[in-house]
Amino acid sequence: MIAWIVFFAVWRGKEVDFQKFFIAALVLVALGFLLTFPTFFLLFEPKG
């Protein structure tokens, strides 16, 4: 909610290229989904 308020205040009256933000959002959602599987999140487990 706070992010919406901040973005509204920053971008009010400006033309914004939402295609970049849409692609970034899709990449982040895909990455988040991918990292829910043990096969992938165990790759980042500290060894030791």
C-alpha cells in the first residue's frame, strides 16, 4: 500500500513506460515461483 502511494506521488502527471515494469514484475514472480522448489533454493544453501 505504501509503495502505491509513493509511486502515485512520484509518477503523477508523468508518462511512464509500464512495459518495463510489467516485464520486471513477471521476471520477479517467475523467480519467486522457481525458488519455492527445493531443487533450486538448495543451490543457494551455505555449504559447511
